[in-house]
Amino acid sequence: MTTHHPIKPAWTCGGCVGEWPCQTRRQELRAEYDRASVSLALYLAAQLVDAAQELAHVPASHLHYRFLGWIR
């Protein structure tokens, strides 16, 4: 069980207080969604939509990279 869940509305990590998804959570998500990269992308896209509503002051390009730019 991970402690690296998003703390809303700031979208910081509950485990390490960095931006969510933090490096640890990214590694966990890669393992959790092994061989299901499309499902991972859909999950993170949904999280991006939620975050964009609460983080309207953050540039869209930063949010895109933060949520989706690191996955392949």
C-alpha cells in the first residue's frame, strides 16, 4: 500500500510532499500498470483533468508534462 497519494487541492504527494505524481509514485504506477500503458495513460489523463480544475494558475504545458509527459 502506498502513501504517495495526491493531497488535493494542492496536488502534492502525501508521502513526500513533492508534486504529485512524485518519482516514487511514478515507479509504483509503472509497476502497477505493467503491460497496460494505455490504461495508465487514461488514468493519468483523468487525474490531469481534475488537477487542471484545481491548479488553474499552473501552465497547461507543465501539467501535461507532470501527468503525462513521463509515460511511454
